[in-house]
Amino acid sequence: MNEDRIVIVEGITDKKKLNKVLKESVDIVCTHGTLGVERMEELILDNNLDHRPVFILVDEDDSGYKLRKQLTEELPHAVHIYIDKAFREVAATPEPELARALLSKHFQVKPMYLI
């Protein structure tokens, strides 16, 4: 079941940061901000999100909160991954901090980031 997991992030820099820390191959989808009804539907259908384990990792700011709320309404089965509010952005979160957040949800991360 783990190979079906998908992580939803806001932007390409978030995706790059995750790929840098993750040891395993995981589908990562960028929303590029909040989604309109059509784009949300596309995201869900194109990625089969109703039938996969979905993880949401967004920035700890107003747009991130709005997107998290929107995704939660459409994907109530999604699991939330949170970063420390002090870093605000996923892309600005230090790798060891991001690795710990991912590890807490049972993702495999590169050992070098587990200091």
C-alpha cells in the first residue's frame, strides 16, 4: 500500500525539498496555490486520490491554511503532515526538521538528515 502514497504540496520548491530528503520514491503533486473547483476535480481524478493514501504538506501561512482546509473538505481521508510554524514554508524548513516530520508519518528518509 505504501507505493500508492501521494503527497500534495504547494509548489515546485516544496517538491524538490521533499525529494531531497526522501529515501523512497513517492508521488508528489504540486497545487501551485489554492484550487478552483475544476482544478481540484482534475487533481483528484488524474491522481486517483479517492483511492490512495493522501498526505498533505503545505506552508504554515494563510494560503497554506486555506489550501489545507480546501483539500481536507475534498479528501477527508488525507493525513496531514505539519512543519514547525517558525519556518512558515516547507521550502524554508531545514532538512532534518522535514525528515522528522516525514518519518513521523512512516516515510523513509535519507539517514544523513536524521541528526
